[in-house]
Amino acid sequence: MKSLGYIGAFLGGAIAGAALGLLMAPEKGSDTRAKLTDTVEDFLKKHNIKLNRKEVGDLVDDIQDAAVE
């Protein structure tokens, strides 16, 4: 059971790192947000996690807010 926690922490860190990398890239903001949203959607689909488009958008916004702080 503990190993699932480590895996979850690793995946969360990987997602946060990827998000930060995308947010710091020198691209137009709308393009970056679209890429980030697509990346999150692909991850959720791969791991069979069900979220609607608005929830994914909220998750992307939360990641972006955390990256700014």
C-alpha cells in the first residue's frame, strides 16, 4: 500500500514538473494552456481517471496558480 503512495507522489511530481516546464516555455499563453490541458487529458485517459473538460481546466488553472507562487 505504501508503494502506491510513492508512485502517486512520483506521478504528481512528474505532472507538476511537466506543467512548470510548459508554463516557463517561451510560447504564447493560450498555446501553452492548450498544450497543458491536452497533456493532462491524455494522462487522465491513460490512467482511466474520469474528469469532464471543466474539471480538467480547473486542474490546469490550479497547477498554473501553484507554479506562479
